[in-house]
Amino acid sequence: MPANVHALRGNPSKLPRAQLLDETLRPDVAIPPCPSHLQGEARKEWRRITPHLKQLGLISQIDRAALTAYCDAWGEYVWAARRIEALNAEASAAGDASGDAGRVWNTPSGYKQISVIQQIRNRALELMRQFLAEFGMSPAARSRVTRSDPQLDLPGVDRPREGGWAAFE
């Protein structure tokens, strides 16, 4: 049954909402403009990932905010990883070869705790994991995303990915 009939009848088959919407909501595949506030590694990640998402049909103009959040988390992760590396290099030059200088700090009372930079890194990784799943950019998430391709495939006719029909896009 079409999704609109399911909606009118109250979804008697108990299909997941995502499966029902998959039949009707297919925005045009397009790369949204990169926000001007993204800088450095976040902007590089935007430029790296958006062509791949477009090729897979997994990006549209309405995805700008989610993609911005993912790229921002990537930028935070890279910053924290580089800062930890720099602190470890400084500590190593000073004779501390433990490799914990950027990850573990001593409290004023002498206890060890996870550094603020390590906490930023861990939080950025968690945010990235969540957004990777939204765009199907992890092995487990790939089976749960669908292309946003408004053109229906014809039975027995394959559209080549490169050349051929792609020249008319």
C-alpha cells in the first residue's frame, strides 16, 4: 500500500515510519553551500565528504545543519588530537616518556584525572559517531540509509555510475 494510504488508515501494518517515508520523501540530491563559520579541518572535511555523499545520493540541501555539526565535531577531534600530541612531545622532551601528558592530568590534590582535552576529543568522537550513522558513513549504518534519488529505476535497465547517463546530470 502507498505511504499516504497507510497514513490515512493509521498504519495498520505497523511498518516503521522511516520505511513509509522512504516511498514519498526524496529530496533532490545536491551539496548545500559550506557555512562560512567552518574553518580549518572542519572545512576540509566538508570538501572531502560532500562529493562522496552526492555520488551515493545521500545528501540534499536540507542536510546542511547535520553535515555542519558532523564537520564541526571532526574539527574539534583533530584539534584535540593535535593538542594531545603536542603536549606529549613537550613532556617527552622534558624526560617524561609515558605518553600520558595530554590525556591524563594531576589534580591539585594529587589524583589523576582525564584531561579536559581528552574529554573534548572523546565527546567529538561520540558526536561524529552519531552523525556518521545519520549519513550512512559507517559499515553498520549503510544498510539503514536510502538514496535520495527521485528517479525510479526501470526493471532490467542499469544506470551506469560513470559516463553514459551521468553526462546528462
